[in-house]
Amino acid sequence: MKEIAKVVGINLGVLLLVTILLYVTTITGHDKSGFAIFMMFWIALHTVVCLIAAIVLFITKRPEYGLAFIIAMLVVPIIGASFCFGGATGMNF
């Protein structure tokens, strides 16, 4: 169970870091479409990398980490999509 929490936590940390970097570098004025496009690309890439890691880990007989990457593969798009839509709508304080 510790492996799952560790792998998912690291993947969510990477997702948060990339989201902040993309938001800071792509939001200019009122145009937020660049952020949404780059974020969707990043989420898809991150999900594919998690899937490949899970397959490799299952093949190498490390099912606890393979399961952790499958869970991360399911969690990252859900949370990433909310980051994507939230960042694309913008926040006015």
C-alpha cells in the first residue's frame, strides 16, 4: 500500500509542478487557449508514460508498482482535466 501512495503522490506532484509552469508561461492577457492545449498534451503524455511503466513493471514481476502506476494512470487525467479547465477559465482575484 505504501508503494501506491508513493507512486501516485510523485505523479501528482509532477502534474502540479508542470501545471504551474505551463500556467505561468502560457497565460498572456485574455488568451488562455495555449494553456488548455499544452495541458491536454501533457496529460495525455503523462498517462501514456504511466501505462508503459505499468506494463514494464508487470513484465518484470513487480506487480505492486505496476498496480500503483495503473492507479496513477487513472488519477492523473481526472485531476489534470480539472486543472486544465480551471486554468483555461482563469481566475480573477
